[in-house]
Amino acid sequence: MPRTWLTERFELQVPLVGAPMAGVSDGRLAGAVSAAGALGMFGVPPSVPVSWIEEQAAIAAASGRPYGIGLLAWGLSDEHLKAVLRVRPALVSVSFGDYAPYVEPLRAAGITVAVQAGTTEEAVQAERTGVDAVVARGGEGGGHGRDDVATLPLLQTVLDAVRVPVLAAGGIATARGLAAVLAAGAEGGWAGTAFLGCTETTLPPEGLRRVLDAGETGTAYGRVFDVAQGLPWPPEYGGRALRNAFYDRWRDREDELARDEQARAGLEAARQGRDFDTAYVYAGQAVGTVTRERDAADVVAGFAAADELLSRFAAP
């Protein structure tokens, strides 16, 4: 594999980050990705206790390899920040909201800091705050972020606009995708959906089956599931999830949904009952590449084949 800022910084075999999918990734998945030669991460939902962060960090660290933690700026508490500073992961991604106050405390603790950017303007602003790296996240990515620009056009303009290392996210689920962004100049890929079919996720079997059955047109972007849960996500950051009956019912009716207690209660009941006609699974447009259950090591090994693709263009 080519040596990049990402592989050198964290001593990786594969220039790849397993995205911090809050609610799906925990310390077990993060540790498995890291043990396989990439950099695994887990996301921190705002509702979890501090003890959860410490427990999952210990599990991730058991691999003996660097790992990362993803934080949501809009929902980050002082207690959660202090816990992250105590466990001191190698990488922290803090995004989606006013992340600027957290950059220097994290960097002062020796933690590499990245911010996910959905536009070139966001990437430039992140660089100005002193982050170590920018993640150019295109709209085809799963989970939350902007839906303004696709990965490839965004990556090209971000690479020209900033000097800090740039990672590419959104639609990168195979060696072909990783090879493409490396060839363009990214220091590595940032992949979440590719790991949704892994045995190490927290997805229940019913959710996993939805992922494996979904095709490339099976996702939808919007705020339906956030509104139904009353989550205060900044409105510019919707979420891409598997399309289902609940989404189709409430699409373009978010104001009404916000006032419908019965619908909100129904979503929570569906989550508890694993009814994914109503409950959500966040996934990107690359979900059609996830067709069978695998372990994280197998997924990372698949990404490593990017080296063979890139070698086609090496000088003789």
C-alpha cells in the first residue's frame, strides 16, 4: 500500500479509517478494524453515560493498536470531553456544530483532531481552527452530514483549498473507491457503510438483513428520523438512511411530525421491537456493495487490494 500521512501518523498497513458510526460502532468494531491494519473508531451518542466511553475505549485499546473516537459538537458535554481526554485516543473527530472550542484542548492532550466537512468552505474554516486533518465528506455518505456536494467534486476542490491532510468520505466501500481517492490525492479513505455488514457491529439481525438486502438506490436523505426523536441536530446536517415506510410517510411533513407524539412513540417502540419498517438504519449509497456478513478483518483486507489497482499506474 502507498505510504501516506494517515499510515505514517498511526502506523497503519491500510490508509483507511473506519468511520465512527454512533449507535452501530463501539469498542469491539473499532478494535477489530485497528487490529486488521486500518484505524477503527467508535462514535459517542450524546445520551450515553461517561462510563460507556471509558468501557468502549478500553475494549478498543485492547487491540494494542491506535483507535479513534467520534464526537458530535452540537451534543458534546464537558463530562464527555473530559472522559475522552482521559482515555486519550489517537484520533478524535469532532464535527457538526461549533467544534472550535474543543480543538485546542484535544490537541494539547496529544490527540490528532479531524473535522468532517461537507463543503469546501467548511474545510477551509476547519483548517483555520487548527485541526490536524479535514475529512471531505460527500453527500452520498451514510449517517449525518451535508447533502450539498458529492464526494469526488468535493474532494477535488478541498484538496486545492487547504494544506492540511485530507481524507475522503462518502461512497468509499471497496478497494476501487479507496484507490480512486488515493489517486486523486487524499491521504486515506473514511468508510462506514462498508463495515455495516460486519459481525462486530451492534446492529441486530433484523437490521443487518435490511442492510444486506438493500441496493444502491435504497437510501434516502433527510431529517425525518431526527425530528421524530426530537434530536437537536443543526438543520443543515440531515441523515442518509435506508428508506422505509416511516420515512416515506413523513417525508416533507417534518413540522407535523414534530407535533405528533404518537408517531414519535411509535418510532421508539419500533426501535425496541426491531421493526425496521419504522426504525432506521443509517447507511450510504454504497450499501449495495454490502451483500454478505463478514468480519472487520475481511473488509479491511478487501480494501488493501487498492494497492494492486494503483500499481497499474506505477512507473515501469
